[in-house]
Amino acid sequence: MKKQTKTILGIVLVLALAGIAFTYLKAPSKTDTNTITKANSALPAITDGDWQKKGNTEVTLVEYADFQCPACGSYAPLVKRLQDTYAGRVTFVFRHFPLGMHINALPASLAAEAAGAQGKFFEMSDKLFVGQTEWSDSKTPNDIFVRYATELGLDIDKFKADIVREDLKQKIADSYKGGVKAKVTGTPTFFLNGEKLTNPKGDTLEEVYVGFTKLIDAKLGVTNAPVVSTSTAQ
């Protein structure tokens, strides 16, 4: 294949992925907005082994995500905004769910865990989502992850050792298995107080954000929070 043809195909692929991510956020209709399912008893309990941003209430939002997933990349700024809005009031939990179709999803999860071993899990997560298009199709993604680790001021020798640790691979595998048990079939999937969300939709990120705030406010008991409808969809 000629170099020019490969370049054109690469551009088409990037545009296609961007379109998929936008479609994931854009509502096909308003009827499925702001819905939750019943509490999922199969959802693994939150433990100290989970990556958390802790709040002072019993409201918890768990996200299963794949660092290479375009939709997860689109949601990342929204989740970060929610973390800022509800800091101290809601506990946010991140769980790995690397999809088999994404060849660099597992290495990315390992990079996040290796950074986490030095107290920088969420900082590395931010870099992975921001730089998603840079490393997603790379044949040497760890070289890029080492650069990110350097930018975060991590001990690089330790980072390189941790990124291949078998126990961290097992932790990620266990997270994935837990997601499957909780009927996670795609990413990102959210659970609010154990209830699986039908992700709020919208024509803009702002509308999606507002949809999430309505669900969270209802759990917090915020005055005038809307009544949340339920769905039996699994």
C-alpha cells in the first residue's frame, strides 16, 4: 500500500472514531434521558483497592472505562467536571474495563496503575485520555507512557518495573471480571449507588452534564431535584 493511501486511511479512521464518540453522547431521542436501573447486587463492593476520590456522603458514582475507548475519552472532561462540582460530597470510583478490540487498552491501564503506585493514578488517567489519539495505534505505547510519567515527575525506573508487574495485570483482570458480573457490556458504564445508569444523552456536552447532575442531586436529596424515572432495561 502506498504511503499516501495509508495516510488517507489513517485520517478517515480518526474522523470515524470522532464521529462514533460524538454519536455516543448525542441523544437519538429524549425518552431515555436521566434513567437508572434497580440496584445491582452483582456490582463488586467498593474497597480500599479501588481508585477513589472520596466524598463525605454515601453517594457513589462508579465508572467502568477503557482508556482507548473514544467514547470514554469524550466523557473524561465531563467526569472531571462532575468531580469538581461534587468534590467532598460524592465518591468517584474508577474501574478498568479494557476491551479486547483495543490493543493498547491493557498497556494503558497498566501505565495508570504504575503511576498509581507512586500516587499519580488520576493524573496519569488524565494524560491518557487527553493523549488518546497519540498512543492508541502506536506499536510502542509504553515509550509514550514513559514520557507521560516523566512529565508527571515519577521515578522512571520504578515506573518501568511496575508497568509489567503481574499483580497489576491481575488487578485489571479482576476489575474486568467484576464488570462482566455486573453486566457491563460497553464503556463507559456508570453505577450510581449500585444502580446502573442509562447514560444521560444530549445534543451538547452541557446537556449530558446536566443530565448527570440531576441524577446525582436526586441521590443527594437536593431540594427541587427532579423525580428520576426507572427502567427495567439490563
